[in-house]
Amino acid sequence: MVVKIGVNDLTVGMYVVDTGLSWMEHPYLYSREGRIASEKHLIALKKEGYAEAFIDAEKSGLDNATTKRLSGGTLLTEAFAGKAPRSPASGSAIAVPMERELPAARKVYEDALSFAKDFINKAYLEKNVDVERSGEFVDDVITSVVRNREALTGLCKLRVYDEYTYTHSINVTVLATAFGRFLGLPDAELRPLGLAALFHDVGKANIPIEVLNKPGRLDTHEFTVMKRHPLESYSILKDKGALKSQVLLAIVEHHEKYDGSGYPRGLSGEDISMFARIISLADVYDALTSDRVYRKGIPPSHALGIMYGMREKDFHPTMVERFIKCLGVYPVGSFVRLSDSRHGLVWSSNAEAPLFPTVKAVFDGTLRPIPVEYVDLAVDTHSGLPGLCIEEAVDPRPFNIDLAAVMN
């Protein structure tokens, strides 16, 4: 479990998580990955003016009571702890089972990657976008999301590519559209939402390449330049008559924050458009969980813990909670260890009980293959073992586990 605590509550031995969040947007957040090594370490980071940090409670050896006290509020696992029957929320019904939708979703995602390369290259070289073709791509995403939103959202984290610029635009489109569907937006609204998500970073085509591709933290001047990209997006897209005003508005506002500390206009609360709030959540989630040149992505469940800690500052609290309900505390595609020591892949979520998804158990406690079993943690009718739950999310990379192969 990843939680945010004050720097004054840090102690030697605690494990700090590198969130990958911009230090310009979060200047008082200490996020150098690793353990607090000594009292000198603590004194130094306090002198540098840091006020808070995200820590991994398990790696820090903290129990739930201590974690809750230090974080000063409800824990993510407590907020979504209720076990409930599988009655889907508005817009969350799964029309097609995962195993049937996966092949179609995989085709949509592979086609999307080819489309994104052409779309982004044209945007960067010609400062132009093909709205008609983009709309066709978004329609394909919507069709898959309506059938089963979890197939595509799961593939977003299982498909590994080097080109973050390309995959990010795809993933944000998929996540935003899936979340919009979950919220119960009318189908007619999903297309403009998807287009806004697809185009949200197109203005980066006007940002100097040395700033855009810098493999590390931006300095003050570079960040000021980077902050121009929402308005640069508007400049590129404003004359595209096929785009609705709500699309352009969402693109301009997707870096605004709930507390008014965002850009470019410093909007706050309900003044930020609904589409922008949706895209902001999808944008940050994908950025946190994606591998970059300068750091590895963090596990999806840890990313949601970080975003939960950012509620009321970066995000509308209700929106962040609904986003977590949409994906699940352990999103589809997460690799987890169950309380009986088996390991597996989260196969489908449970919107009414996000801590209790269905898990495809494929390994024993020593990570040796076992006969596949689908374990519904909400009702636990498959295994007959009462009280099964997820003990923790596990990073599969050190064990060379191919999650895409596990899902297939």
C-alpha cells in the first residue's frame, strides 16, 4: 500500500516511492526512491524544504493502524473495503466476457498503435491532424469498451512498447472512454471525450524537442515552456470545424487542478469541465504506470494509491474514488499474491467491491505453474476456501513473468 505522509513523520528505514510526478507541480514532495538511510538523511531533506512523501507501507514495515495514523485519513483499502454482490454500477455492465473480447480488443490496440504513429508523426511534422480518421479510431475503442471495458484497459498495461509518445495517446483515449462509460455518460458523449483524450497532448508538437525528450527533471524555464502545450494544442486544432467546443475546452483544461494550482488558467473545483477531469485522471494514471527512459513505471495499484493521496489537491475527491471503482483497487492486468500464497493476474474487477476482483491464479507460492483457476474473491464460490483476499500486488519483472502470455 502506498500512502502520503508528512516529512516530519518519516523515520529511518521507511521506503520512499518515486512517483515520477513533476517536481515543478509538486515542489514539496520528496520522491527519491529508496529507504531513509539515516538521521542525517532526514535532516538534509527537511533542510531542503520537502514537506511530504509517498511511502510503501509494506516495505516500511508499518501495520494498518500506524499507516492510517501517519497518513492522517482513510486508507485506500479501507475506503473500498466493503464486500458486496456483483451488481454493476451505472455504465459498468460487461456485455461480453473477457475471454471473448480479448482477441477483438487486441486487434483494436494493435491497429491503434499503427494509427498513433501516423497520427503523431503527422501532427509533429505537418502541425495537422486527420479528424475523420481519428474519429474512426475512437469509434473502434468505444465499440470494444461498450462490449467489455476491461479488455482494452487491461491491455494498456500489458502491451509493452518503447514509444511512450505513441502508447500514451492510445492509453489515455482508452482509459478516458472506459471511465466515461463507467460514469454513465451518454454514448453520444463518448466520441468527443475520446477525441479530446486522443488530442490532449498534440500541442507538444510545438514544444522544442530538447525539452520534450529530456531524460530527467525539467528546470524552471523548461517547465514554463512545457506548460504552453495545452494552448498550443488549441492553436493547432481550433480551426478544425469538425471538433466540438467541449473537445477544445477539455484539451486546454486537462492540466487544471482541483485546488486551483494547475495551468494554464488556474481553474478550480467545478469550474473545470467534466471531460478535462476525466482526461486528467487517465493522463496521470498512464504516466505513473508507464516505463520511461529515466524510470520504470510503478504497479497499477500503487499508482492508484498515489492518486488517492492527491485527492482534494490535484483531483476532485469523488472523481478519483469513481476512477478507482472503475479500474478496481487492483486493476485488470495486475499481478497479485493471494492470501493462500497463490499468484495470479487480476482478470476482472468488481465495481461494488473493488478490493475483491476475480483473479486468474496461475502460480503457486514459489511461482511454479499450477492448473489455472479463476477465483472470484467477492463470492469465493470456485475454490471453496473462505476468506480469500489479495495480500499484495507483486512486480512481475524481477521474476521474468510475461503478463501478456498469462492473460492469453
